[in-house]
Amino acid sequence: MEEKKAFVHPTSFVDEGVEIGPGTQIWHFCHISPDAKIGRDCKIGQNVFVDKGVVIGNTVKIQNNVSVYRDVTLEDYVFCGPSMVFTNVFNPRSAYVRQESEYRKTLVKKGASIGANATIVCGNTIGSWAFVGAGSVVTRDVPDYALVYGNPAQVKGWFCECGEKLKFTGGKATCRKCGLKYVKKNNLVERAGK
């Protein structure tokens, strides 16, 4: 079996030291900065910027017009909707030179989805399989499986790994689409068994 090669559109720039996994597609007008690591089978849409040293997992989809700045990490199966925004300095000022030590790390965990035009303020973690609604502003950590939206984003519900909204009764939920089971403890949700 022949391994799929990565595809980089000729209008895109890939700097020295970049690692791109097999099957990954990088489309028009992208810039991948030095030492970035992009996993296998990713889809990087038009006009995406990936900053120096950024780590992107496997099977990640980044839609058009997204900048993934330094100190942002995207784990496997993350979805970044069109024109959503990451930041990496909490209180930027153009009149003052910023040191890299002032960057705040942002982690987007496995399977999380971020809707179009959402903003993720740096220093926060988006939990596994969480869903950030379109246009939301995330100013604090998002729990695993949480549905958040608004400005500032608030927990409004819970999602299954398959993308179906969960309905809890007595602290338990079974996904009506795929059958996965969940429990709610201390206002957090986790899978019931493996």
C-alpha cells in the first residue's frame, strides 16, 4: 500500500524545518512558519497562517482565514471554523516590545470544534470534544464535552463525541445517535466506561 503524500498548493509558503504528515492538504495562500509540526490527514484551508513552532495533531481541519499563533496547540481531530481567531498575548500594545515570555499558551484538546468567527483569548484550554459556538468569545477554560456560546462564552449544554447534543436525566445521558453513555459529576461530564 502506497503512503499518501502531503499536498501543498503552489501559492503557499512552507518555511525551513516544517514537518507535514502524509495525506495533509495545504491550500491557497497559506504560510507555514519555521519548526511548525502538522500531523497526518489535516486539511488547511485558504489563507491560513501557522506560526513558528505551532503543533497541530492528526486529522485537524482549519477552515479559511485562520491564524494559529505561537503557543497554540491543536490536538487530534480539532475543527477550526472559518475566520475564528486565536490570540497569544493577553494585553498587547504596539508601542512596547513584547517578549516571548509574555505569550500565554492555548490548548485545544482532542475532538474540539470551534465555530466560525469565534475568538479564543489566550491562556485557556478548550476541553476534549467541546463545541464553541460561532461568534463566541472564550475568556476561560471550556470543560470536556461542553457546548459554549456567547460573549463571554458560557456553558449552555453538552455534546457527544459524535456531535449530537446530550440530554441528561438524573446525571446520566445516552447519545440517541451513537449510543455512547455519559455521566455528569460536579457539573462536569465524562464518558461512562470506555
